[in-house]
Amino acid sequence: MITYRSRAVQPAGPGRWSVEGDLTVRDVTRPVVLELSFDGGVTDTWGNVRAGFTASAQVDRNDFGLTWNQMLEGGGVLVGRTVSIEIEAELVRVA
């Protein structure tokens, strides 16, 4: 199971924020900062206000105990250490 629990949000520029929180992967918890950006807002055909956001971060999978790998015949390894986290969310304002 993977969970993320935010602790603080700080402004990082126009339409951008840094979200500090704890990422838990397979019972190992580490602090991770998500870079959050506002992608825009619209009113849909039913009158609901919708806003889009994107968040991203990179983590080292070894920090979470995910160390399995396989050596390749030509050298190197099958799985890299860096994992990119990309989240796209759409929020709807409740009347």
C-alpha cells in the first residue's frame, strides 16, 4: 500500500506551492515534498466550478526498501533507483 499525508503547504510562486508530507510505501515512511501547480479552472455545463492541479516529486526507491534489481547482459541494471511521482487531480467545488 502507498499513502501520502501532507503536513504543510508553502507558496512557491504564482500558481505554485510546495507540499511537505510523508510518503509511506510498504510500511516505510519518508518525508517527500510535492511540487504543486494550478493548471486552470472552468465552469462546466452543469454550473460546477472545476480546478485542475498537477503535483510531482522524485524519490529514491531504495529509501523505501525497494531494492530488487536484475543485472543486464550488456551491463547496468534493469530498474533504476529514481522513481518519478506524477499526480493530476481535478477538484470540484461543492455548492
